[in-house]
Amino acid sequence: MTRSHHPLSEKIKTSNREITENIQKSHSQTWRQRDNILPIKTLPDPRLIIGLTLVVGSFLFVVAIYYGIINP
């Protein structure tokens, strides 16, 4: 018995292979990696981040000295 190849079945196989390849390409990054990427525009100015860190650090240092956690 010989199996006859139908042109439509070959087209479906090719189409399925293309779809599978496209899915593999689109899933090369997981959704978690895509969601964790923050564009630079959404982050505040680096000078603001550094300034706030220094202010909060200084405040905590003074509070630690006041309550005796740090003895100068």
C-alpha cells in the first residue's frame, strides 16, 4: 500500500512548523523577564535617587546616635 500525499496536508504541516518556529522565537524570553524590564524613562533621575539615599541615611544615622545605638 502506498500512501498518497495530499497537497493540503503538506501545506498544513508547513504551516504548523512555521507557527511552532514563531512561538519558539517569541518565547525566547519568558514573560517574567519581559515584565521585569524597566525602561530608563520610568526610573527617576539618578541624582534624585542618590540625594534621597544620602538624606535618609543621614537621618537614620542621627536617630541611631540619639537613641544610643551608635556611641560616638
